[in-house]
Amino acid sequence: MRSVAPIADRSASKSARTRQRIVDAAAAAFRRHGYASVTLKDIATRAGLQAGSLYYHFDSKEDLIDAILSAGVDAAITATRDAVEALGPGADPVARLRAAIAAHVRVVLSEESHASANLRILGQLPDAIRERHLKQQRAYGAFWAALLRDAARAGAIRDDLDLSVVRMLTLGALNWTTEWYRAGRCSPSEVAAHAATMILDGIVRGASPRRRRG
Amino acid sequence: MRSVAPIADRSASKSARTRQRIVDAAAAAFRRHGYASVTLKDIATRAGLQAGSLYYHFDSKEDLIDAILSAGVDAAITATRDAVEALGPGADPVARLRAAIAAHVRVVLSEESHASANLRILGQLPDAIRERHLKQQRAYGAFWAALLRDAARAGAIRDDLDLSVVRMLTLGALNWTTEWYRAGRCSPSEVAAHAATMILDGIVRGASPRRRRG
DNA sequence: ACGGGTTTCTAACAGAGATTAGAAACGTGC
DNA sequence: GCACGTTTCTAATCTCTGTTAGAAACCCGT
């Protein structure tokens, strides 16, 4: 029997800790090599186990993927919403957008969260798995749509734009960072700042009024 | 023996035409399903052949991938450079950027070119294959770097930005369109226009001086 | 030290996919 | 109608991966 497997903390059962180790190993492998080239043997080795032992913790490879996908989107949702809400209820909608952009970049580039592995393999999953997680992703998309809508209603956004296209382009710029960002040359925060400037104010010289961060 | 296989046109040998059919089928499959979930049998079926017959035209699956990758980056390079050069030598550097953005989006969203398949599978390839094509991709990156550098030298770009970060964020926004764009709701040109506006001028209301297209 | 539940290992199986060799079919100039 | 080079098919091989069953090792309270 498999244990109930709550989120693993220090006091958790051995099983829960091993399970977490497996998820981490898998996420790390996926982040580096994509979905299909990673084998259960790879994951097990990284986690210090034999391939067959994974089946004590997960019913199948798909089950393992599911765990990572959920954790990843969850991390993004939580991080972004917290960052926005930390500004308080009456905050400037552009400042809220800036906070969301920064939070998204940070979580996507962090190694601990599984958001990066998530993005990396999203496009590679069999349709069956992807559909199982569509709802969660839609929720995240709706969150961003609301951010943009509020900003537009406040008159902060130019009115010649289709907000859903803007949203996809924005998230694209942010998500793609996982493909090229390597620690060292510049920090995730710097990337986030660049992204916010570019998306909100544009790269062309010529003052757009809002430049300071909230 | 395999024939020399030039680019296939109508007058080409039967072999060359079949080869092209295979490449097209493979690119279409990759664009839809990613790299590893596409089997040689799938590709062969789409091309109207048996799996084994592919080996008359390609030495291996990797060889086939290589053909698609080269064609894809080639298409992007050609399309973008042509669009920029069509503006003439003395064109406004921001207009050149706008043209490059539009051309990149168009080629990436076109079904015929293999650029979309290319992007889709880039992150999923075994390292060996990817490294073989790094040089070509670097060349494309250098082209964009030059576009941005010229614009910056002309004083058209705000000076608080790291241009290589801007470049990656920009290409990210454009490349990610392959993940969400579906024909119907709006045209690739509209997406391109939104991307250019967002990247160059920002989405926040408040006049940035350059809005008209070249 | 013992016993029972928990966790991991070992050694297999089944299926799929890339690849190959050789046979068949095709097409074309004579 | 034939011979020969080209193109495709068929059937088999070989390797790899997910998966499973059962044996071993581990852990811990008594």
C-alpha cells in the first residue's frame, strides 16, 4: 500500500521524503532534457533508487508526471497571486502587472519549484496527460486576464490592443526564459525588470510616463 | 544508393519529391506532437510509405531531423533578412526591427515552413543533435543582435537595457506564439503587429513617439 | 533478538520502435 | 517484351523502456 503522501516536510514519513526526492529528481531531469528522453531509470538513478522501486511510490510514469505538473502550476499560481496581493487592494494596476511579471519570472527560473520543468515538457506531453491539467492552466490564464482587464478598465493600457494576445505574448516572453537563462551573467530579478520595462513601456526611447517601480 | 537530393521542384527526380514529402510529413507531425512521440511509422504513414522505406531516403531518424532543423532555421533567416533588406539601406532602425518582428512571426506561424516544427522540438532534442545545429542558430541570434545594436547606436533604444536580454525576451514572445496561436481568431499579421507594439512601445498608455509603421 | 509492516532490490516480461536485409514492384530505354 | 536501375515492401532482429512479481533488506516497538 502506498501511504497517503502529504506534502513532505522534515517530520514526514520516510516514504514521503523519498517520494519528494523522486519528484525533484524527475523535475530536474525534465528541466534539462525534456520529457520523452528521460527514462524511469534516469530518474531512479538520480534519486538513488532502482527503476522498479519507483512503483512503490507511483502507479505509473504518468502518475509521476501528474505530480510534477500539479506542483509546477501550483507554484506559479501561488507565487504570482501572493506577489500581487502583497501590494494591497488599492494598488496601481500597472504596479500589479509589474509584480506579477517579476513573480512569474522568479518562479519559472527557480530550480526548486517545478514550474520550469513544467513549461519545458508542456508541449511534449501526450494529449491525454495535457488535457488532465488544462483546467489548472486555464485558471492561471484567467488570473492574468483579470490583471490585464483591471488595468485596462483603469485606463492604464492603450486601447488598440487585444488583451488576450497581449497576455499570450507576455507569458511567452516570460516562459521562454527557461530556454535561454543560465545563472551567472544576470539575476532572475534583472531579467524580470527587463521584461517588465519592455512589456509595459517598450524598448524604444521616448518617455512613457510610468517608469518607477511601485 | 541514395540520389544527390537537391531541393525538390516539380522537375526533380521521383526520389527527390518523395524525400520532400517525407520531410513535410515529419515536420507536420513534429509541429503537432513534439519530437519523441512521433514515430517513424507515423511519418511514413503520413507520407504514404512503409516505415522501412524511409531508409532509402535517410540514413537514420537523426538524419531526417537534421534536414528539418536546417530547413527551419534557414527559412527564418531568409524571411527575416529579406524583410529587413526590403526596407532599403537607410531605413529607420526601429522600422527595421518592426519588419523583423513581423517576418519572424509570419514564418514561425506558417505551416509550410518548418520553422514551427523546429521551435517545437528544439527543447526536446538529444544534446548531440542540438549541438550540430547550434552554429546556424547562433547566426540567427547574431542577426538580431546586430539589428538591436544598430538601433541602439542610432539612439533609438533606451539606454538602461541589456540588449541581449531584450533580444531573448523578444524572440521568446515571438517563438511562444507557436504554442498558443490557432488560425481563426486573428491573423499572424495581427499577432505580429501586437508584438511589435508591445515590444517597441509598451502596452501602457502614454505616448511613446514612434507608433506609425515605416 | 523477534516479528510485522515498510521500503527497496532483482530478475524477469511484454511491447514498441529503430533499423536492416532481401524480395518484390515499378518504370523506362531498347 | 526485356533487362536493369530505382523505389518500395515485408518480415525479422535488436535494443530499450515501462511494468510487475516476488524475494530481500530495513526499521522499529517490544
